[in-house]
Amino acid sequence: MATARAQQHCIITGFMGAGKSVVGKLVAWQLARPFFDLDVCISEVVGNDLAAYIGREGEEAFRRLEQAVFVRLLDRAPAVIATGGGTLLEKSMREVAEECGVVICLSATLATIRARIAQGAELEKRPLLHNNLAQLEQHYRQRQSAYAAFAHQLPTDGINATDLATRIATWWNNLGQKM
């Protein structure tokens, strides 16, 4: 089974502010794998400004582009991939992800998410919120059932990113252990 795991992507998903990018980068380092942050990859395609792209083209066009970029990443050698918060909301995308890798869903309470993304420029990096924290709870509640569908869950409240990454990397290398 460890050999099979070596051929799979480690896909980290969850709601915005759950820690996907920070934890994913640390997991990649610990597993000695390439790391791809899907939002960064999409920014490179559209010219760095996701908010402007979404404003110009709409969320539906953004989701199509996001899915296409994600599928291209899955065609690469095994890596750690941090998805966008909405990347795996559609069942078909969840199935594609689970065929090509192991999906780990990071979670946090709404209070933790709010505290994390209300800091400095973090809110501006969240184009679907339109700089409006009031929309946060609505998005959070709408997405919870989709996130709950993933077999591998890891709460991030009160745990630093290094400890979370170590927990994931240890679990990854020792299949069967509880994460």
C-alpha cells in the first residue's frame, strides 16, 4: 500500500482560511514532493489578479478555468496540491480528485476562519467575498456538507501549521494510523 501511496497526489482541500496553502507547502517539504497552490497556478494563467478575472468573466468562468488547471496538475508527477475552497464542491471533481490522490479536508470553526481572514490583506485575497465578511457565514454554511463528504478530515483550530503538516506527513507515511 505504501507503494500505491507514493504514486498518488496528496490533495488538501477545505474552506477558505482553513490553512490549505500554508499547511500544504509544509507537507510538501516534509514529503519531499513538489507543491502546487491551485489559486497561484490560476493567477499565473490569468495574469495574477483573480478578483479582476472573476469580476470580468464571472464565477462560472472562473470555476471552469479552476477545474481545467486542477486536472492538468493531476496529470503531473505525484505532488501536494492545495485546492481552492470551491474546487471540489462538485461531485464530479471530488471523484476525479479521489481517483488521482488522497484528499485531506482541513476544517476550522467559523470563528477561527473569520479571525484568520480578517487579518490585514487576507480579506482582499478572497475575491468571492467581495471584501465583505458578512458573506463569509453564508459561504461557510453552504459548503459544509460537501466538505463533510471527504473521508479524511483534520480540524485546524488551535493547532499550528507545522504540527498539522507533521501530522499529515506522518499519517501519509504510515498508512492505517489515525490522523
